[in-house]
Amino acid sequence: MLQIHHISKQYRTGDFSQNALNDVSLNLRDNEFVAILGPSGSGKTTLLNIIGGLDRYDSGDLVINGTSTRQYKDRDWDSYRNHTIGFVFQSYNLIPHQSVISNVELALTISGVPRSQRRQRARKALEEVGLGQHIDKLPNQLSGGQMQRVAIARALVNNPSIVLADEPTGALDSQTSVQIMDLLKEVAKDRLVVMVTHNPELAREYATRIVELRDGSIVSDSDSLAVSKESAQTAQHRNFGHASMSLVTSLALSFNNLKTKKARTFLTSFAGSIGIIGIALILAVSNGVNRYIDKVQEDTMTAYPISIQEQSFDLNKIIGSAQDNTQNTQDHKGSHRSKAIYPDDSAISSASSLASSISSNNLSSFKRYLDDPKSDIHQYVGHVGIQYSYNTKFSVFDRDPKGTLVSASSVTIGGQETGAAAQMASAGANSSDPSQMESRQMAAITGKSQTKSSPQSFTEIMPGKDEQKTPIGQVIKDNYQLLQGSWPQNKEQVVLVLDADNKIPLVTLYNLGLKPASEYNDMMAKLNNGQEVKADTSALDYDQAMKQTLDLIPAADQYIKGDDGHYHYVGDDAGQVAKLLDKAVHLNIVGIVKPVAKASATPLPAGIGYSRQLTNYLIDYASKSPVVSDQEQHQDESILTGLKFAAADDSAKASQAKSFVATLNNAQKAAMGSAVMGGGQQGAHAVPSAGEAGSGSAMQSSDEQAAAQAFDQYIATANQDQLVAIYEQYVRPQVGSYKDNLASFGLVSRQAPTSIRIYADSFEAKQSITDSINQYNDRVVKADKITYTDYVGLMMSSVTTIINVVSGVLIAFVSVSLLVSSIMIGIITYISVLERTKEIGILRAMGASKRNISQVFNAETGIIGLLSGILGVGISWLLLIPGNAIIHALMATEDVNAILPIQAAIVLVILSIVLTLLGGLLPSKKAAKQDPATALRTE
């Protein structure tokens, strides 16, 4: 039952108000044929539009089967019209560019009915009104009576409970009017039919109930329905389901409309394609040159990535300080008085700048940023990707030609390359890679220990972006050639790396056991004595080198648990090393490589190159090793000494000092006693002098045991302050920290790399990467800020500027043409909105929402954009045929070819669609805001 409770409606035009309905109340049965009569202006159509949800009442309530509509919003009215109301209009209101069956299907489409079902239901509805043979015709191919039958079929296809007919026979002859009335009378047998008409004869002949209106009020009702208050239910707020138009329907409506205006559509599309043609030709002409430039940039940036170390120099700060010092010197030159002495602080200032330029980087935090796929930086990273390096600790041992066990770190096991001679001899083995040089310089300046680190002659081979699929990166394969053998395929395989002249540092050959260790020791002795040395530089066969087996012992295995329950480092004990060789990783040299001629990047120094698989193995091995597990179970004390990492107070420090001395052997006690009791490096306030201790004569004895006993006696009688001083000076550095111990055992977290290298393919991308890092620094706390090294940033700034200027000019040109295209599309869409105003009203009457209407016009602009893009790309490809001939003739070469890549063509088509959608956005919003009742009256 439909109930109209005290509904009033006013139309306001400026200061003028007109009452269309004045406190109208009416109850309508679920199945009856109601005719509303009245003169023009009596409110008939207004009442019909309010019942149909096309117009809104000012006061009162419209109740449908107990559902109040007082609080309805636009989407609720849309759903109500789609599921409950069927409209039959005087002027038929069929969409002219849609077929008969498509017009009938439309209400079902908005309801979300599947295509197969709606086609079947639409065909059945048309057969019921006698139009089963005309389903594929257009409306203009039908007579007036047939079009009204289509309108009735459309009204009934969604099985509405209410059919509203506004002057359904007003445009028909008398005979056809009778046929339509017979049809409506049949419809009213099982639903409510409300008809507005000026023909009282037809109304009285066919309607079961006649309601007369005058001046917005009901003056008579032939069969009124009274509802008692006792039987009436309180109206509730409910909606009538969901109504939505699919994108396919929107596209079909717009496409069919455009087909009726083929010439205008083509001209519009062609005009829109002009900007696309201009851009396409610019891209095509520049593409050939850009390919060459990109190759040069790619090679350069591969050789000089952005490098981030655990500790890094701020080169910009150093350079800026040097420039400031030079400027200050020039500013003060000649300004000092001649009869005075002025100190020159430039050396101190330079040292201060160098020291203050060193910063520690929180690479764990930065790696989390890099691992986030949403980080902006990823769009600028080159084909090499982001490479992480880890400070895996291991030692490598091998047998020289005489069977002597040697170390890849220092030739002699337990020895160190100290002294000027050894350092000069090993200098050639150092890499020329800038980031590795910076790492070594940093260690030298900061004093950070490199003890027990991996041999310098061993370098990890850069993998590809996906290290599982490409264990050897394409950069390596492009810049290095295999002289013999193959690249590593697993962790046990390595390659011997030579320089471009097939050379390798002599010291490295001794480290790898390819030459006798005795020769090396003799050379070092002569060099340190100032004697002339002639090294053996005879060539080695590839086969001889590839027969050499190298034994790698992870750092964790070089710590053995002793009888005292503590772990001891045995990596400098040749006897213990020999015992460990059975469980070592046996490395085989499977290939010999060297840089290709004119290599653009040579990240592998001469020596041994190993794969990422070995790095991953060492990381996993250390994490599962007994020494690491034991230390993780004793996080507050060192498993090397049994001492606490951090003493709580002075009493604990004194106790730690006594315990530490007790663990030393006689030689260690004698050495430490000499330093402590003899004053050593301690200040007078920290430990007493030998005289004050009363044991100077004991320490002066050459007897080691006696010296140790004297030191034991000193420790036994030392007061707390003396013991605390010994703890701070000698014990704390030896005990270290929990983190230091784990690092010494080779434990490495994959979330905490030693260094990060970010590769770009172009100067512009490199600049964007540095911008992303700077933006990252702006977001994080000071402790997490990153200091990075950009080796080519300063020298390439001018090139970047040129590229940016050229890009800016092109962007400005493109922006103008695209702006014009967007404005033109907006105008065309606005014209289309004006032309299709009635169609908007029809769609809204069938339940289409404002968003659906906007979607229809967005679909139209999208289709025009697609046609513009395809047309522009097609014309551009045709123009390139004579265009390339002209380029070849002007440049006298065929090396430069204007090419429009398929990817660029697709992007241009998408760009055309996006721009046309933007251009039509405002007109489509205007279309959505059209009042449906007003739109239906538009001619």
C-alpha cells in the first residue's frame, strides 16, 4: 500500500513561490488503476513525480508498504525508482541511439541483472506488448503506438509494484490510445497503476478510481481508502536494495551515441590527436639519441654507484671546509701587522674538518627503508639494483709448493704484515675501488680494528638483482672475460681475478700458496734490512693456478672451548689450524678472469672472487655455531674470559680486574705488570709507580716467572682505586662487549649490512636517488641520518643541469598542447551534456544514480581519448617513414633513427585517455547534478 501523508510542495523562483501541492493525503491500494484528473497547474504531474521519486516533497511523508521515505537520500531514491517504479511518459522518452531491446534492458542493467537473464526478460516483456519482431530496431523506426508499447515494456521489465503513466495517450490517435489503455488496464490487475490524464472519458472508462486535483488539493476521490490508526503500522526507514550501472553499460550508451555522430566524433578525435602526434614525433626523434646517451650514463653510473658505509666521510663538508680555509687565507693575506707572529691554524682546521666529517650510518634502519617496496627510491634504481655487502669473517689457508701451510691474510700463520716493507709490498694488492679505498682510509683514521677480518685478496662477486637466478651479475659478465674455466656456480667455487695486463700482485700469489712462503719471508727480511731485492716474476700457467685448493675456515670455528670452560682463539696457531682443515670449506678455482678491453666498471680487484652463495653460507653457519649459541646464552658475560661485559660499580670493577689477571699466563702477567707497575701509559693518578708499589726490583728481573709472581703480589695488595684503574685501562678493552664478541665470531645480521651500493642508470636517476635519501634524512631522527658518498655528483652537476633544462623545455611544450586538448574535450563534453539532457532524465527515472550519470559521460570522453590516442600514434608511425629518410639525408648517416617504441605508444594512448577524462570531468559533474524531472521536460 502506498500512503501519501500531508505532502506539500512549493516551487520557488527568486522571491516568487507557487504552491504545487497543499497538504495532500491519499492512500492507494496495491492493485488498482488510479486516474488523476485536473486542469493544468493543479499539481497532477508534481504528485506523480513525488510518488515516483523524481521530485522531493517539502513536508509530510511518502510511505510505501510501511517504509518511510522522509529521511531518504539521493541513493535511496535511486534504488526506490529502480526496484519499485515503472514510468510511462507521454513522449515515450526512449533513448534514440539504443535499440528497442537495449532500451528495455536498461532498467535491468541498472539493477545489476546478469546479461543472459536481462536479455531473456527484455525479450519476454516485448513479446507481451506485441513487439517480439521489432527488438533490434531503433526507436525512430517505430510508430508512436509501438514506441509507447516499448515504454510500457521498459516500465514492466523490472517487475515494479507501481507503474506511473504521465499522459500515456497524449501523443496518440484515438484508436492507438484505446490499445494503450487496454494494455494499462491489464497491467493494473496485479499492481498499482497511477495515470495522469486530461481525458476524463478514457479515465472513467478504464480507471477503477478517479482522483481530482485543483490548486494543489484533492477535491474528489471516487474510491478513497481509509486506514484506521489501530491497523496502521509505524513507518520505518528502509531502502529498496542496490542499484548500479556497470561500466560496460556506460561504454555501450556512449559508444552508440558517438556512432550517431561519426563525423563530429572523428573531427574531435583528430583534433585531440594533434598534441599526441607532436609528442610522439618528439619522442621518436629523441629516442635514438637517448639510447646512446643512456648507454654512456649507464656505464658511468655502474662504475660509480652511490656508496654508503658503516662509517663514511662527508666529502661535501671536507671540500667546503677546504674552500673556506682558502678563502680565509686570502681574506687575511697582508692584513696582519708585520712586527708580530701569527699562528697558522689551517692544519688544525683541516684535521678538525676531517674528523668531524666522519659519521656512523645506521644501515639497519636504512635497509628497512630500502626493503620497503613502497619507498620512492625504487623507481630510480638502475638495472644493477641495490647491492648489500656483509663483513663476513673467515680465514683461508693453503699449502705452498713446498707443502708449508700459509695464510691468505698474512702468508705466515699468526703473523702480520707490519713494517714499511711489508706495507709497501702489499699495497699493490689493494683494490682501486673507491668505496673500498674509503673503507680502508676510515679504518686508518678511526683506528677501528680489522683484526680477524676476511683476507683483502678475497672479494664477493656482484650478483644480479635476483641472486637466485643470476648469481653472477650482468655487469660482471659484461666487463670481465673468462680466460679459462667458468664462473662460480656454488659456494665452493671461486675465480682467480687478474688485471687488464694479466697481472696479479706478487704478495697475493704468496698469500694463495702459489709461490713458496720461504721466498716471501726472505724478501721481507732483506727489505727491512735495507737490502736490494729482486723478486721472482716468472709467469704461472693457468692450469697450475686452477689446481690450487684453498681451505676456508669460518671465524666461528677458530674459537675452541678449553678445559677452563672458556673459548680461545686458535686462528694464529699453525698446529690448531692444521687440525681444523678437515672441516674447512674446500674452495676450488674454477675459472680465471680479467677485465675486457675498455671495461666501464671493474668492481673485482685482482685476487679471488667468490659468489654470494658463500656469503650466505657463512652468515647462516655463524648463526648456528656453538660459540655463538653459547655467547647468546650468556649475554652479560664474555665466554672468552668469563668476565662480565659491564661492571655495575667500582667493587665489581676491582673484582673483574683480579679475575682477569688470574686468567693470564706468566708472559702476559709479566708484560702487563711491566706496564702497570712501571707506570706504562697510565697517569700517576691512575696506578702507582713501581717505587710506590714497592716491587720495582722484581719487575726489573729478567726472570719472567718472578715478574709474574711480583705482579700477582701487587694485585693481591692493591686497593680498590688501583684495581679500578687497571680495569678501565686494560681489562675493559680486552673484555669488549657482547656485540663485539658476536662480531668476532662472524655473526652477521642480514638486516645490518657493512655497506650499501645503490646503482643508477642515468645522471638524472642518480640525482633522484640522492633526493630520496635526503628526503629520508629529513624524516628520521639525527642518529638515523645517512651520510653517503656520491663520487660523480659534483663533476656531473653541469650535465644534470643541461638534461634538466632540455627536459623542462619539452615538458613546457607538451603541457601547452595537452592543455589545449583538455580544454577542447571539456567543451565537446559540455555540448554532449546539453544534447543528452533528456537521456539523463530517462536514466535517472529508471534508478541511475548521479555517479552513474557521471560515469556515462566519463565513458564518452574516455572513448574519444582512446580514439585520439590511437589516431595520433598511427599517424605518427606513418610520418616516421618519410621522416627517417629526411634525417638520414640531413645527417649523412643511418645510425640515428627516429623510433617510437611500442611502450611509449601505449603510454601516449593512456595519456590521451587520462587527459580527456580530466577535460570532461567538470561537464560530467554538471550532468550528474541535473534535476531528473526538469531533464525529462527538455526537448
